[in-house]
Amino acid sequence: MSFFINNQATTGSADPVEQVLIGFNDNANFNISNNVLSSSSLFTVIQIIANDVASCKLNCDTPNIGNNFSKRRLLFPVVSNMLLYGNSFVENLGSGNFRLVPNDHIEIEYDDVTNQVRYKYNNHEQKPRYIPNEKLLHFFEFTKNGVFGLSRVQALKGTLKAEKELNNLLGGYLTSGIHGTTVIKSVNSDLSKEAREKVRKSFDEATTGDKALNSIVVGPDLDVSSLDLNTDVLKVIDKVNEVVIRRIASTFGLPIEKLGLENVHSNALQSDKTSNSYLRGTLQHIFDCITSELTEKLGNKNFSFDTSALTSVDPKEMLEQAANAYNNGLITLDEARQMINLDPVGNTYFKE
């Protein structure tokens, strides 16, 4: 019998993004810190998807279960943890009550001979205990062995590194102030290497950061000028940042339009298709992961998500759709009125 232990104890020493990139692997440690969301683009993508799922109510034959699991304070972190870390855990307390279990409180023990899985709960304050499999809901999307979930973030290692370097470049650009590179010429003397370094450091302290617009005083033996600020670097930053956003959105199956970027090949029809693909593909996949685990651990209670909150149309757009359908003879007047929540007038005829 051979048990592999997946230990998720939190440490603050390693780089938080790198910790996520380690991923869930057999016989590997996965250390996660609380500051893992160091990427603003990654944070936004996960927030949007988790929010969309959390806006949908879980329906089932036992209303108490559906209502409690649909609470935002539970469903939102369930999805965000699953997307970011690859795994999410919820303890079934019985009577339709649930409790979110932090990832770093669960150790997964897997026997590769018998395929037995055990979940050890350890909050590092009390004596560790095993939670029965049927009492712990384990949600994950992708897996190699059906036991440990794999995070999509693993596919973004290079992209997140590029974003980090991009932020460093932008930070350095802004820290230098608005005057560009300063050139200091020694008029009457040849300064030594140490002296030049001392002058440079003094000018940097006086003309960068919060002191960028401060006045400076120089002696008669120094001639100060500046090179024009290269604004082309901002164009490069903007272009690379767009590539980063598109890659992260693509990895998580999020339409780039939701991040404020334009799809150059899109039109109204294509936009509708993209929205339907997002709902029926990305979100439906997450719905299926959740309902499948609920069915396995809680029994067949006809679990499903109500997606009406995601398909609601703007009132003005709905009015235009109703008017166009009626004017084209596709629906009756009463059907058109019903689309915009108006009472029927008894007209059952189509427009001629």
C-alpha cells in the first residue's frame, strides 16, 4: 500500500504566484500564501467568473440544501478557489448546512494501489482529524488522476512573469518622474568614478519619485540638461498588457469583451454567439463540476443551476426585440407585450 500525501500548508517564504504554479501533483507539496492574487488581470478574470456563477441559484429537490449552498459567501469562494488553486473543499454539516474549508486545512492522502482517498483536516490549532469522504465535498475541474485538481494558472507561468516584468517597467518609468534622463556635465574638472556616482545619486534623490518637480541647485562647474522622455515605452507597455489580458482570459474561457477589450472580428451576431459559448461552455462546465460532486456525495436530488440571471436582457434591448419581432410578423401583439412585461390586450393576430 502506497499513500501519497498532498500537503497544502501555507508558508510565506516562497513567491505566491510561483506557489500556485507548482500545482497539485502526486507526492508534491503545494504551498499557498494569502497574497497569491498578485496579478490584477488574473484577479479580475476569476472575480468575474466566480461572480457569474454565484449569481445563479442552485435548484434541487431539497430547497434547504439549494438555498444554503447558493449563498454568495459560500458559492463565490467555492468557485474562486477551484479556479485559482484547482481544488475547493466544503464540509457537509448535515441538515442542509455547509462550511467552506480553507485549502491549507486539508491534506489529501491517496493510495495508488487501492485508489483510496482520505481527507485529513488540520487547522494547525487542534488535533488533526479525518473527515469522512461522504462528508467532504471536493470540487475540481481538471485532473490527471481523478484525485487532485489542476489549476489553469499552471498554463500561465510565462504570461504572469511577463505581467510582473511589465509592472516593474511601468513602475520604474513613473518613478523616474516626468523629466526623462538627466545629463550632468562637469565643466571645469574631470570627476572620478566615485565622484560621478555621488553626483548621480544626489540628483536622483532630488529629482525622482515624490521629489520629481522639486527645485535643484548646482554649482558653477556643473551643466545640467535632460533628454526627452521616451513615451514610446508606454505604447509597448499598453500593447504587451493587452496580450497578457487576452491570454489570461483565453485560458479561463472568458470573453475578452468582459474585460473591456474589443474583439476585432466581432459584430452583434458574433457577440451573441460568444456570450452563448461562455454560458454553455465555460460556466456550464463549472456548473457540471459542482452538481456532479453534490450528486455523488448527497444523492440524486436533481441538482441544476438557474441561469436566468445571466441571460436577462437590458429593457431597452428587449423592447427593440419585441417591436422587431412583431413588426416582422413573427409574434402576436400580446406575445410582444408579454416580452416587455405588459398585460395582454386580447389581440391574438399577427401583424400583417
